[in-house]
Amino acid sequence: MYVPAFKRWIVEQAKVPGMSLAGLAMRNEVNANQLRRWVQLDAKQPGQWVTTATLLPVKVVPQEVPAPMLGADATAGAVSVEIELAGVIVRVRDGITPATLRVVLSCLRGTAA
């Protein structure tokens, strides 16, 4: 399944004068007949690939740090960001690697469908 942004992009590329649909499809690993169909659909309904961005609600809440935690490692366990996705709240603590966060969010996105 292809995302609308990709479809929009490849259909626009297909409209470039002199562009080979077969070559464009092959370079982007799309069946040439599928690309031809998208171009025909776009000709009948221009702008059908236009989608609006979905913005996620963000709430910034000041975090109070208890007095005993103040010191060299005061932020070691502090929550930096909370992300709500697929009905789950993910609390991202300082020090988490981007790769780990990417895996967690990918797994949650898979359950959101």
C-alpha cells in the first residue's frame, strides 16, 4: 500500500513532459499499470491525493522535582516528553536513544490501525 504523499509525488513526476511512465515506475518499484491508473484517476479528479496534516494535541505541564532528587543526577529519571498514541501514554525519559524510541513508536503505530 502506498501513502498518498508518494502517490501525489509520483503522479506529478509522471506529468513531466518526456517522462517515461515505465522507467519512472521501475525506478520507484511500482507496477507500470498501477502508475498509469493513478495518472488516469488524477486526470479525472485532480487533487485527489491532497491530504491535510494531522496535528497531535500537545500539553505542556511544568514538572516539579522533589527536593531529594536535586543534585548531579536530578534529571536521570525525569520524564522529558509524554506521547499519547493508540490509546497509550509513552513517557520518554532523559537518556533514551532515538533508535529505542523509534522502535517503540513503530510498534504502537502498528496497533493504531
